[in-house]
Amino acid sequence: MDHEPTDPVIDALRRAVASAPHDVALRVHLGRLLLDAGRTAEATAEAAAALAAEPTDTAAGTLMLDTLRSGSAPVSSATPSSATPSSAPPSIAPAETADDRTSFDWHAAEQEVEHLVGPAFVDDLDDDDPDLPSAFSVEDPGTRFADVGGMEHVKQRLNAAFLAPLANPELRALYGKSLRGGLLLYGPPGCGKTFIARAVAGELGARFLSVAITDVLDPYIGASERNIQAVFEAARAAAPCVVFFDEVDALGQRRSQTRSSHVRGMVNQLLTELDGISGGNEGVFVLAATNQPWDVEPAMRRPGRLDRTVLVLPPDAPAREAVFRTHLRDRPLEGVDVGVLAKRTEGFSGADIAYVCEVAAERALMDSVASGTARLIGMPDLLDALAEVRPSTRSWLETARNVVLFGEDDGTYADLRAYLKKSKR
Ligand SMILES: Nc1ncnc2c1ncn2[C@@H]1O[C@H](COP(=O)(O)OP(=O)(O)OP(=O)(O)O)[C@@H](O)[C@H]1O
Ligand SMILES: [Mg+2]
């Protein structure tokens, strides 16, 4: 009694969608048929996939709304004829009797949509890789470059520095490009430095070691130095790979600023390892990120160490549009114009925009709970959320301006200088 309801038209449409996954109209059509057949969970999955591809598509939005309305219909155990008709009352919790709840077969429903949605729990860590010590674990490869909105310039630089050389050993040999070097990402908080580093991890998989400062700092004399050494030993063993130090200002503070001798010793050890004196760093790239580049030990930026710097700026309008799309794509939307939102969010960081989307979703959710009727997230929610959030990059740019104006010009902040000049700060 538990097998999939079959319907030749639906099956044919499903095959068509599988071969043209980006055809939103086709997907909406399939979703509509599924909904009419009472297969609500599958219809919801199609609506979500259509909205992910085209967040502003009104037909997809309406379908999502309709599937939300017929919310509690049983899925896979129901044959089309016995399924709840789509004229079910437009309500959420109240329509669901205690009986419905116990008879709803989540397991079967999950199986039915498993080719459309990812599994609920995943275990991506590759436990049986003997080369990697557990303290410096491999990043979760969930984020990819495609998830990062905008930032084309930064993507290009990362591609040239790490991704292309790692992916093309023959070309590397042809051009005699060495497999080593370091790159420092810097810029205002919340603009995606950590985020894009995770995307590099997603692109590289096991060849990315992320080092948390808490893994390295140790109050016992000499222990932090040994930890740094262990990080680089692990990296050399896993080469070719990228080692990522986040918030590197805390790790590599100016030696003159730190009174504590063991932090100083650790910084010295880090410099030694960056030079690869004790073990040759061929195949080890170092990526670091900071929002306080002026606190980073200047010796760390000498040639052969973190010698390349890339400024990660607050997103411009097209990038903000992309960030909005990223953060709205898995949410039920209606009539959202990301162009307008992008225009109104000058000075917002990626994190600010993520927060705006969160607040807007919260408003729609609370409304739906209060009225008992599910509704889609619309422009009014987002515009109200915008009014609540203050852009957070201004104070950083103020500080940066002071450093750039009053500090010596050794070329380190050339792109920051150019940006501040262009934006007349
Ligand atoms: N380009 C982007 N595309 C999509 N989301 C983004 C983007 N930039 C930032 N975000 C969102 O903002 C959040 C914060 O970004 P992230 O932590 O990378 O900032 P950061 O530059 O590392 O800040 P900090 O200097 O404070 O560490 C991310 O988790 C992500 O949700
Ligand atoms: Mg960060």
C-alpha cells in the first residue's frame, strides 16, 4: 500500500524537468499537477526549486502559496484518488488534527522528495584520511564559489593564486609557476572574507586546512610554537594544499605590541614556518584574513610570506543584488525586486544584507502564526527590515581613512587608498 502513486503525465513531466532543470515554467506546471493530485510535499519541493532558480517568478510564488495553504495533506501513502483535495482550508496548524499528525508518514515523504532536496543530516568529513591531524580539520565543503554573491575581483585573485595552479599541474609545469605563496584578505567586517575562504575550501575539498587560533594558542611555554610547527607539518604532508588562518591579526600581532614573550615566540615561529626554512613549503599556500590589517605584524607581509594583499570591499550594487538572491533563494517570496533593494542598501555589508533577509522572514513568519494563514515574504517586509538595520561598514572605513591619511605610504594599502579617494571619504 506504500508505493508511489503513478500518473503517466506527471512521470513524463518529471523526466522533462530532470532534463531541463532550469525551466521554471515547466517545473511550476509539474508542481501544479502534483498539488492537484494531492502530492503536496512534492509540489512544495518543485515550488521551492522554481523559486530558487527565479525568486521573482509570480507563478512559482503563487504555487508556493497554494502548497502552503494545503499544508497538511498526506503525501506518499495516499493514492491520488484518496488524497486530500487541494481545496483544503487555507490554514496551517489549526486544520491539523491530532490524528493527522500521527498518521503522517515523514519517512515516506522524505523518501519521495529525496532526489529534490538534500539529506537532513550529512557527514562530509573524510575520517579515513591518515595525513590530517584532527585538530586542524578539513572545512565542511558546503559553500562553493557560486554561493558567494558578487566579489568577482576577489574570486579572480583567488583563482589565479590557488585554484588554477592546483587544478592544472601541466600548465603549472609549463610556466614554471611554483606551488607556494601567501595571500592576505583584508577589509571591513561582514563583507565576506571568511565566507569566501570557506568557498575556496568547498572548491578544494580535502586540500584545505582551516586553522582556528584557539587550536594554536596555548598558555604553556613553547606549546604554541609547537602547534604552529604541527600545522605546517600537516600542511606539508597534505601538499598541495591551502592553509587558512582567520583573524590573523590576533595570531600574528605586531611583535612590539605584545609584551608576553610566548606570543612573541609564536609569531617568530610563524614567520619561520612561512619561510619554510625547516621544511620547504613547496605545495603549501597560505591564505589569511583580517579586518585589522594595521595590527598584523609587518614582517608577515614580506616577499615569500603573505606578500599579496586583496582588499575585500563592501559589495557594490550588482554584488548586493547577488547577496540578496543568495539569502532569499530558499525562502517563499512574492514580487521581490532585488534591484530596488540593492539600490537602497549602499554601504551595507553582506552580513547586514543577510540580517535584513532574516528580519523580513521573521516578520512574515510571525504574521502567519498570528493569522493562522501562511503568506509569502514580500517587498513591504524587506523594506521595513531595511529601515531597522544600520549599515555597519562606515566606522571601519573611517578608521581606514585615518590610517591611510596619517600612516606612511609604503604601497601596502594602495587599493584601499584608491577606493577611499574614489568614494571621497
Ligand atoms: N558576497 C557574499 N555573498 C553571500 N553572502 C555574503 C557575502 N558576503 C557576506 N555574506 C554573508 O555575511 C556573513 C558574514 O560574512 P563573513 O563572516 O565572511 O565576513 P568577514 O569579512 O569574515 O567579517 P569579519 O571581518 O568580521 O570576520 C556570511 O556568513 C554571509 O552570510
Ligand atoms: Mg571573518
